[in-house]
Amino acid sequence: MRRFFYAINNDNTDAMPLPKLGDIPLGSHVELPDSIVHHWCRVLRANIGDQGILFDGFGGEYKVELKAISKKNATATLLTHLKDDRTAPIISKIGLVMSRGERMDYAVQKATELGVTAIQLLSSHHGEVNLKPAQIEKKLAHWQQVAIAACEQCGLNRPPLILAPLSINEWLNQPASDALNTATMVSPIVSILSQDTYYQVLRSAANLRMQMSVPAAGQPAKPEKLASVLKQESPYIELLIGPEGGLSDDECQKAESVGFMPWQIGSRVLRTETAPVVALTTLLAFYG
């Protein structure tokens, strides 16, 4: 059954926000956002009576049936609420230095499928990408949509937040409480969702901060406290992943000074788009 993200902030910027699905009684008819109308009704050529799944990011999902379709609009009937919560048992935030093109899309997509809670976009000394102010809104929206599409495909019903770019030094100097202080930190499509209590843990200090490290002699393979942190219920872990050229010595030292411990996974040097996949998979395998 097809799954669609029901954006509370409609993609039509002139429209009022839509109601949360949880505020609408079962059996009611809901207006579908433009993006769902386009994809479900035009691209997939759905018909009245077809059923699908809607999720708005506030928990659970809803089975719906198409009630009416017009040239520009469509409505669906809320049939049942499914309480399934498929979020990962680990709360995770990745500070990811941006890379170019499909490599960045891949990193966001796969991190989403593995249950990442948030991705902080970063620029660094050796990074390939430094967005101009005029580019930020468009790229932020693009990567948020990549994450949402991954949720639609894999079954997650709480999309990760993609946070607007900061320089790595700005991020390392930022208090945890400032993580979601302004709506400009996220794409408008998830600005209301970002204020939900589920995401407020991102304002807290992480239980463990780790820097994905190039293998080096004399360094421990992993922080000693990793095992004990992963025995906690819903541990919060932050990861720092650098660019293809690696972080500069100053950036590594700064990260270490604010609590990021080096973590080496094996003896190989991972590509920047591979590192999130390997790191999150390893954490989930170690959990519990």
C-alpha cells in the first residue's frame, strides 16, 4: 500500500497549515496536500476508492481511502489509525560535512532508512560544498524531501530533521539548547513538526559524541563508554563525519575539546557517504 507524507505545512506557501491528522476524527474527509495529489492522483493515476497510508510525523499513521478527485484537489477519508512506531531505539544526530550531488543524496537517504533523528549539514576546511545564502533554502528543501521520500519507502513515520548548514566551528561552539531555536534551521515543510516533543531531545546534551576517525596508530578503536551508553534506554548519540579530504587538524582538535571521541570502524578509510551507513548500522547492531 502506498505511503505518503501529509505535510502540515502545505507546499503551497500561500495556504494555511493543514490540521494534524490526530486532530481529525476517524471517518472524516481530509484535503490532501498538493504533493500527494500530484504523486498519487496524477503520476500514479489513483482512482476514487483506492486506499493508501498517510503519516504526518507526529506518530503513527492512517489508512485512508480516496473520496474525491478534481483537476487540482483531492480528498480522502480517514479509515483507521495505526499506532506502529518504527523509529530506531537510538536517538542519533549526525554532523555531516556536505558533499556533492548524488553522494550527499545517498548519505541522507540511507541515514534516514537506518533511523537517524537529525542531520546537521556542515561546511569545513576541506569540504567540497559551501552554499551561498541564496542556495540554502533550495538545497535544504531538496535534502529534506530526500529524507521524506526515504521514509515513505521504508516505513518510518517520523522523518529526520535536516538542519541548515553551519560551519563546523559554529556547530561545535553551539550550545545544545540552540539546536532548534529558529524556524530557519529547517525547511518550512517540517517547521511545525520540528517543535514536536519527540524532537526536543535534540536540545539536550548527547549521552556520547563520537568523531568518525581515519584509522591511526595508538588510538582506541572505540570510546570505552560506548558499550555502557548503548545499554541505556533510548540513548542519544551524536556523530561527526568529515569530508572526503578529512577534517583539518584544528577541526579535529576543536571537536575533541568539546567532547567528540575518535571512533574507528575497522582499518579502512570510508567514503563520506558510506560512513553514516556503517556507523548507524554498527550502533544498531551493538545496541542492547
